[in-house]
Amino acid sequence: MWKKKSFIISVVCAALALGAVLILRARGSNPDRILARADEYFEAEAFDEARIEYLKALREDAGNARAIRQLGLTYAEMGSPIQAGMFLTKANEDAPSDLEVLRELAKALFAANQFGSAREKAMAILDSDPNDGETLLLLANLSVTEEQLAEVSSRLKALDSNTNAYYHLASAILGSRQGGGIEAAKASVDKAQALDPESAAVQLALATYFEATNERESLLAALAKASGFSPARSSARLRYARVLAQEEGKAEEAEKLVREITETSRSYLPAWNLLAEWALQKGDSKAATGFLKEVLGRDSMNPEARILEAGALLADEKTKEAVAALEELDRLYPNNVRILMILAQAHLKAGDAVRTGATLDEILKLVPDHIEANLLQAQLNLRSGASIAAANALEKLLKLRPDLEQAELLLARAYQMEGRNDDAADVFRAQIERHPERVGAHFLLGIMLQQNGDLEGARASFEKAQSLSPKDMAITFQLIDNDLVRKDFDSAHKRATAQEALNPGDWAPFYFHGKIYSAEEKWEEAEKALLKALEINPDSLTVYDLLLNRYLAEGRVEEVIARIESYLERNPKGVSQRLILAMLYEREGEVEKATTAYERILEDQPDFISALNNLAYIYSGPGKDLDRAFELAKKAREMRPEDSAIADTLGWIQFRRKEYAEALSLLEESANTAPENAEIQYHLGMTRYMRGQKDTARAALERALA
């Protein structure tokens, strides 16, 4: 009886529960109730929750005008202009006179680089509300041609110059674009500041002026004020954080500001994107991925996040996945120059010079003066030996932007490849004339003059560079080489001794002395100095090479091997000595002994870069262990990504593994850093040949033979 009663009670309870669920579902599915809840969230600035509720309302009624309008405004508040624009465009079609929608749509179109459409919407707003100063300022920013600027001038008359700061902000833009100059623009901004000193727009205009005049303290002060006058969800705060992060020692403070935004306004997507961008710059792709999840969970189509996501894939060496993601983005957002530029860089990293060039051509059709695309295309031309094409493009670019130092460096390289060494030297002379304090220009002029055989002129340039940067070892290296060519050994030793005093505890001065003693054929003193350099820096291949060359030149290899073997019996932890021994074994053709010595070094010191690189190269040989070679070279590359020798080793190993695209990217990088290295040119030529680039392969192989 009890069981029967219990069963009946359970059925009744289940029925009641089901009824309650149905009632709740009916209530929850009522679009008006959902919209009311969504509006409450929107008013409370709980935009995550508002977005979810408005989307629910749309699922119930796909044409609900209220849900469409509010979703557009919600995405605008979240800083997602693409998504905002989609919904606001529809809302504008439904209610063309809704000024709030029009204003947010104009801003969203502007943020999405749809400038023509943004300008149309701005004029529609001003037709209805001629006194809207903020929209007039937006229209001024969107105006470039004489006709467009005249339109702004005519609409400017609606504002009162005695009371409206926006009148003067728009006037500043007009003045600067109509030939009034930057100082005239500043005068207009000052008038705006006098009328409304606590306006974020005014402070941002001042910041733009200070940025143009490179007044860093004033720039930061203006941006700090603009940030303080703006809500947490604002581009002003992020702009302040970006500029602050560029100041020495201010990166943590900048990141703290952005994290505060994400804590108080979690749904503001540009803040998460900025944190992801900084994480990628620091090489922390895991953290970047975490930040991007915050964005993509709310806006799966967010192009900024998708671009950064592709950057994270590139950072993790997932080049194919990055290219695929960027190509999909290019299909979703065609003719977006930023996406195309990153796609070109991804193709380059994948070693696909043809697709890199094609993508750069697309960019330059859209924006012929695009600086980054022009520079990358010039680099590709130089790598393939097309120096004339590179020079012509760079000359045009420098007429438009004479301040582009990187373009000048590439142009000098192009001239040099054409045999126009005097023209190359003139590039650096022009730099010096504009910026006499620029160390690099004096140094590179010295390099060029030295290559032209003008030793006196080269020495004068190097000495000027050294006077500007006394501790710079690279300059000292060139000066000592210059002394050695002239056999002025006393001068060379004085320079090395001076660096000992300027850089106490550094290995390089002892290397300099060793090099000088070697040139003087004072072998004992040379060996002593070089061993001292290795005592300070046991991982310098430069020192090892010089020391080994001395042993080989003297015919002392067997004697040195015996001496080092004896030493290591007494001192088995002598890493420098064991590396010298391994390299001597290798040069004498005793590969097995060399392998054993390198492996022993890595047992004691797993991160010893020279041993990692050299052993990787041995294992890359025929019949050796390519997997082990790849593992060692990859580790060395991660530890020292700027080293051209390591890039060459890893690239050659990937060639042997038939990973030609990845190999080509590394070998081109290596060859660009060390263009005179015959072995690197040979590896590059072979890889280009396997990629079907026969003409450029031939050029590299000819350079290797030369």
C-alpha cells in the first residue's frame, strides 16, 4: 500500500513539475518578456547578458525590429564594429530617421574602414541635426578632396564658434588639409580647449598634434586627460595605454590599465584584443589564445581577433594553419589591406615567394603607396636578384616619404648589387646631412667606403660613429679590421684596451687582442687572449673559429688534440676545451669522435648553443639521424632566433626532410643576414631549385661559386 501511494505522489509531482516547466518556457519564450529583460541588462551596461537575451528574442521572431536595433547598439558598446554595422544597417533601413542608430552606424562604418558609407551616414545625420558637433568632426576626418572639404566648410556655419569646441576641432582638420599647416591646426585646437578643457575630443586632438611634433611628455599628458574624461569602454583609454606601453619601463603600467578595463567592462572586446596583441609581442601565444577566447566567445566573426589568432598560429610555427585562417578571413572581408598584409607575411614565412608577391601586388593595387607592402616587395626583389626593380620602387617611395630609413637601407643595398657603390654611399651621406647624430648612417657609410677600397674615408666614418657611441663593439671591430689592413697594430691594440675599460668583464676586447696578435703572428699571445675570451663567454663560435684557424695554420692540430685530451682527463667539466676538441675532430674528419664530444657537452650543459648547432649539422648528414638533428637545431633556433648560422642549419635540415617551404623561409632569412656566406647561398640555391624557382636558384648557386 505504501509503495502504491508513493508511486501516485511521484506521478503527481512529476506532472506538477512538467506543468511548471511548460509555464516557465511559455513565459520565457514571450518576445516582449525577453526584450524587457534584455533592456534591463542594456541599461545596467551588462552587455554580455543583453546580447544573449536580444539574440533569444530574434530566435523567437527573426524580424523583430527592436531586437535588431538593440543588438546593433549592444555590439557598438562592445567595440565590435563589423557585427554592430550588420544589425544597425538593418535597423536604419527599418527606421531611417532614428538618429541614435544613424550615429552609431556612422561610427561603426568608420571603425570598419568603410569610409564612403560612413560619410554618407554622417551627412544624413547633419541634415536632421545641423548642430551635431561630434558628427561634424567625424565628417571632417572623412573628408580629403576639395569638394569634400568644401562640404564640411558649409556645414561648419551651423555651429557657434564662440561656444562650440567642435567648431574649432573641425576647423583644425580643415586648416591642416587646406594648406594651413600644423601650427594653424594647433591654434584652432587651443581655441577648442579654451572653450571645453575637459573634453576628451579636445585632448585627443592635442595628442595628435604632440605626436606629430614628437613631444612625448605632452602627448602622454593629453592622452591621460582624454582617458580620464572618457568611459572605461573607449578607444581613448586604449590609445593612452598603447602610447604608454612604448615608454621605457611603462609596459606593466599600460597593461594594468587595460586589465582594469577588462575587469570593469568584460564585454569590451578591443581591450582583450590589445592584451592578446601584447602577449604575442612577448612570445606568449598561450596567454594570447586565452585573451582571444574572451573575444571570439562573444563575436566569432571579430576580424581583429581572427587576425591575432592567425598571428598566434604563426608564433607557434603553425604556418599552414595560419595561412588557411587568413585566406578564410580574406574571403569574408575582401580587399582588407591589413588582412592581406599579414597574409603576405604568412606566405613569406611559409617560404612561398610566388604567393607573397601576388598578395603584395593585390595590396599595391588597392594602396599604391602602402609603405610596408612596398618595403617587403623590395626585399623580395633583392633576394631574387631583381635589384633594378627594387631600386625603382624604392626611389618612388622615398620621394613620397623621404624619412623612411629602412627604405634608404634597402635602396643602398640595391645600388650595391647593381655595382653603383658611389650612389649607395650617397644614400648614407644624405642621411648624415639630415641627421648628423645618427650612428648607423656613419657606420654604414664606413662599410660602403671600405668595400670601395677607401680605407681612409672608411676609418673617418667609423671614428665619427665611435665618437657618438663609444662602447659599440661592432664599430670597434671595423676600426680594428681597418687598422689590421694597414698593419697599424699599435692603434688596434689601443682600441681593444679602450674597450676593456669601457666594457669591463666583456669577452670581446680579449677576442680583439687575440685577432690582432694572430695578425702579428704572435701565436702564444693570441692563444692566451682567445682562451681568456672563452673563459668569459664559452659559447662564442667567433672565438672558436679564430682559435681553430690558428691551430690549423700552424699545423698544430695533433699537438692541440693531445693537449686538450690530456687536460680533459684531469678536468672533465672543461666545456670550452671539449668544444674545441669536438670542432678539431670534425675538421680532421673524425666524425664519430666529434659526435661523442658534442653529446658529452650536452649531457653537462643541455642549452649549450654551439654544441646544439654543430651536432645538429653532423646528424643532418647522409645516413644520420634527421629527427635528432631537427630536435637539436629547433632548440638552438628558439634560444637564438637572430643567428643566421643556426637559421641555416635548421633550414638545411628541413631541406633534407623535404620540408621545402619551411626550409626556404629560414634560408632566405639566413642569406639576407649573411649574403656573402657561400655555404648558405648553396643551401638556398638547392632549396629554391626544389621549389621550382630555377632562375633564382641559379643566381644563389652562382653567388655560392663566386
